[in-house]
Amino acid sequence: MKEDTNKSNLKKEFEKVYRLAILTIVIVAIFGLIIGYLIINPQFFDFKKDDSTTELPEIAIEEDFDKIENGIHVSTGFVDAPGMKETIQNCTNCHSSKLVLQNRMTAERWKATIRWMQETQNLWDLGANEDIIIDYLTTNYPPKEKGRRAALTDIDWYELK
Amino acid sequence: MQRRKFIKGATLASFASLVGAEIVYGLKMPAGYVPLALQEPDPFKLFKKDAGMVVLNDKPWNMEAQAHLLDDKVTPSSKMFIRNNGLIPEDINIASWKLTIDGESVKNQKSYSIDDLKSKFKAYTYQLTLECGGNGRSEFDPPAKGNQWTVGAVSCAKWTGLRLRDVLEDAGYNNDAVYIGYHAADLHLSRNPEKEPISRGAPMAKALQDETLIAFQMNGEDIPLAHGYPLRLVAGGWPASVSGKWLTKISIRNKVHDGAKMEGSSYRVPCETVAPGEKVADEDMCIIESMPVKSLITYPKSGAMLSEGKKLSIRGHAWAGELEVAQMDYSIDFGSTWHSCILEKPVNRLAWQHFSAEVDFPKKGYYEVWARATDSRGKAQPMLLPGWNPKGYLNNACHRIAVKIG
């Protein structure tokens, strides 16, 4: 009797696992088919929406955009420090973060550069973010002294035949 | 490629989600325009550039060569620097492309199709040196803002086109003409169609030179897209920003052209020299015209190691803006002694000149080979940085390579 109960319990357990496995296979197959179809027809989910819609669908790439690795914001190359978010939001709409990252300026010269962009390049009023951005840039990217002629560095030595 | 196809059918919202931020001027985006962040991500494939080129900026595109990449006598497109101020125009239709000649001083405003230009005017070919005004900016101290070019924003390709002079004379101009200004099809970074990314020009005297072309070919082929397809103004020896790409209009002005990046501190240096870091008012800044004398050692690449007793053959190019290079020297002792190089004549005016030398090293050790060009008026390249200026233009300091004998 006891053995029978055990047997039927075991059988029930087995059936449960079996059903779960079937379900998993079915779900995987359905996803596989959808993905397969999307590869053939990538526009399938692009329902004709009004182009001016402002809703931003959350997708995986959005998470990647915020990714920080070894203290560096991967998609822009900025150092992860206070003011980075404001800098990205205001300084990478028109031009690349690469233009910012190449430059080393004092607070005064960053301010002059911002004014120039506002006067000639359609940059908006940065409000309270202006000081935050300038602090971020001068703290993390301070000017380096180069003198009148720097020494050759990073020489890639090779045997000349 | 798959990625591009996918993007074509997408909506603004899906663009924004891919970019990871709201596209602020999204509604002003032209139909069919693919935001830069989503354009072909590999500029080397997109522009067919050599793998050794360096990307300084991707919005807008700015790429430079390295000294050793510029070894060819005629620069191929794959090794030509890109300096863009705005977004490259899309959907270029050469059948409907028009070049208009207008301005206060034009006699008859005229528009020409590309076929009109090719059939009506004689074509000329010149090899012309184009160097970015900011080439070498990265060396200035205190640093100057902008793309931090090292040495590779220079090229000397073969350009084919009509003389600008012939076209200006066909439209006719009055005696009060002082300057020409170009307009082009590229788009401002803010995507505001009212704003031009760049619209520069040159005085009439430069516009009327034999070598100033409205080019439709580079190195015998259609001009590559990144370099101005289908029409480009080419004014050798002057900052390359005078050589407007994607040309749609030339205005004959009765005053100095006042287009984008003609005024303020753009492509200007202090009229009088200033101390490094000094503030200079806009009215004390003067427009750069001819570029200064300069040279590059293009062979060998810096970092060569040779065995003792071996001679080293060096070669490279030298140029001097409007002038010719008269003398070329090298030094292996930091300028204590100079030795002359063999210097060739230019193939035509405003083309760079080739130099070469056989260098002997007295004993083992670390050396630098410095190259110095002198122009036809006796002005030589400085070994130190030349006069500091707020925007970091005109660095023509001597180029040098490191060599080890051991």
C-alpha cells in the first residue's frame, strides 16, 4: 500500500516534469518561429504609427546605453562621475562625445565655448546644468601642460629591414 | 547592411529608442534621413579608408592620416583626411544638381547643371595640396578647442574640374567684386535647415587663379562622397575649409564674405602675435589666407630600429601654401647641424614637393630625424611651436621621427 502510494507519487512527479518539458519546448519553438520570421521580415512589428509619437519603447539597447564598465560610460566614453548624466544629455545631441573628450580646457574657456555654441550653433540655455557640466569637465578632463614642444611618446619600435 | 535595411522602415520613436535618448530635433529631420548615430557604424567601410586612419570625431565625421600613410606622391582617397563641419548630404541627384552664381556683384545670376558645366567649360587637372587650418592643433599649449589634429590633416590629390574664373566670367561680375563665398548641400548639426554648417570663401585674386577649380573628379574618378561629391571648390595652398564640398552656389560678394565660419575666431589668427593663452577680441583676429611652409617625413614610420653602420633612406613631402619650397634639410642632432635633402620641383603650382636623403648615423643610440622646409621667401619651419593662437591654427613646427641604431 505504502509502496503503491510512493509509486503513484513518483508517477505524478514524472508526469509533472514531462508536462513542463513539453511546455518549455513549445514556448521555445514559438519564440524560435517569431524570431525566424522577424529575421525574414524585420518590419513586422512596425505598425504604421504617427511619426511624431514621443513614446519611447523600452528595449534592450536602451539598457546598453547606460552601461558603465571600469568607470567609463561605454556608449560615450565619458568617465562615470557626478555631472556625467547632464553632460551626456546636453553635449551629445548635436556633436559626438568624441569632440568633448579630445579637449582639455579651463572653466573660463569651457564657458566661452558654451557661449559660442549658444550664439552660433543653436545650443539651448543650460540653466543650472551649466555649472554642473563645467565642473564635471574641468574635474575629469583638466588641461595638461605640454610646453613649447613635447617629447615623442608611445613610439612603436620595429626592426627596419 | 541588415541593420540599415531595418532602419529604413522605422519610426521616429524607434529611432529614439535605438539611439537611447529622445531625438531633440527629431521632427525637423528630413524624411528618409537616417540619424548619424544609426548610420553605418564603421567609417572605414563607409568611406573606404585605410585601417591606419584615426577617427577624431563621428558626429560630424573627422578622420586623419598618419605621417607614414601619406607616402604616396598622389594621395589616394583611402588615405585622405576627412574634415566635415556638418552632416553629409543624402539623396544626391546629379541629374537635378545645380550650381548657381549669384551675389551683389554678379552681372547675370546663372544656374548650371553638371552637364552644362562639363560641356560649356574646358576641364583642367592639377595636383593640389589641401591642409586643414587646424592641422597640428593638438600640440598647442594652452590647448586650443576643436578637433585635436596631429599631423595627418593634409593631402595632395589630383583634382579635375573647370576653372572657377571661367564660370565667374561667364556670369559676369562688376568692378566692386571683392570676395567669393560658397554655399553647399551639407546639413547643420542642429538639423536646422536655416543654418549652414560652413560657408567660406576667398578674395577675388585667389578665385581667379588658374588652379582654383570647381572640381568634379578626384584622382580620375567621381569625387568620393565624403570629399564633396558631386562638385567641390578646390583652392590649393589655403586652409582646406576654403575648398567647399557639395557645392551648390558661389556668391560674388561686394564685401568680405560673411558666411558661417568666416567670422568671429573661425579660421582666423591674431593680427598681431599674442602671448600663449592671451584673450583676443574678435576684431583683432585676421582671416588665414596662404598656409605656411611645412613638411612631413613619410618614410620610414617613426620607431625604426637599424643595425649599426646601415644608411637610412628617408623621404617625404614639403609644401608652402601659395609659395614654393626652396630648400629642404634634415638634422639628427636636434638642430645643431642641418644637411640638405634632394628636393623635387612641384608637378604644378600648389602641389607638394617630394624630398629624399640618405642618412648616416655616427654610432649606436637613440636619434630623432627632424625635417625642415624653407619657402621661396626664406621662411623656414620652426623647431618649436609657432605663435600661439586661440583656435590652434597654423602649427607648422618641424616633423620628426624616432630612430634607434643598435
